[in-house]
Amino acid sequence: MSDTRFSAGETVLFEVVNEGAIEHEFRLSNAHRIEEHLEGGHEDHDATGHHGDGDVFVHLLAGEDGHLLVTFSDDTEFFTEAACLLPGHYEAEMKADIIVSV
């Protein structure tokens, strides 16, 4: 993944394709929520989300595709990273910075 820039108020349709041989996810989050998740050892992870923490994501099995429609808010710290938080994936650098400008 490469770093990506958006403007506050911008609505973006992310079309995501898992071309890999294993499951992945595409998640918009921030450093604080990701750190909490990693400190918890992925215990809260399932295909339905992280218990209302504010992340948006699409979970994809091998060969699947999906999409996310997101409007970026004026809170430029709400989404600061795109990542796959399946065990070991974030640690394998499956992440990118998101920069939202007002």
C-alpha cells in the first residue's frame, strides 16, 4: 500500500480486490485504535469488526472483492492509516498512512 491523501468532506469509494491466496482485510483506522488492537493480541478480531470502535473495513477471502464508501470528516485524526489487521499482516507491513487535510 502507498500513502494516500484526502480532503475533509471528501467521499471516496474504495474498491478492494484480494488477489492473494489467503484472507485479508482493508481497514481504515488510526494509530491509537491499531495500537489497542495489537496490544490485545488480535483477541477482538473477527469478520464483523472491532466492537464499534469507529473503524470501517471490508474483510475478504482469497479471490473476493468488495468496497467501502467513506466520507472523511474534519477530524483529521479519525482515520490515519489503512491496514490489514489480521494476525501477522500489519506486522508484515500491510499498511499505509492516510493524510486528511481540512
